[in-house]
Amino acid sequence: MAYSVESKKSGKTYYLHLREQQRKDGKVTRLYYFGGEIKDGAVDELPDGYTVIENERTGLPFLKKKR
């Protein structure tokens, strides 16, 4: 089951996804994003060292590194 979070502002459920992007220098960058539907790349758990924050104006969730 994909990791999900419910928006406090809209009540809509968002699911965490991961996409790995190949850079020109050959390294791979991991891009995490939330989507309204479960699609390819859905992640089952929150990555280590991150927490979920919600944008107060839009209600959209995003990841933030823990300090």
C-alpha cells in the first residue's frame, strides 16, 4: 500500500511517489512527489530523514529533511 497523507485544508488524500532521474554527469537523482492517485513509482513508506509538511496556502503536502 502506498504511503498516503490527508490534506488538512481540503481533506484530499495524496500518495507518495518516487522517480529516479539520470543526470548528465551519470549520477541518479531521486525525486519524491505527492500525487492524487496511486501510479507507477508509488512508495510504501516515508524515506529516512524526511518529514511531511503541508503548504498552508494550497494544502499540498511536500517532504522536508529533518535536521
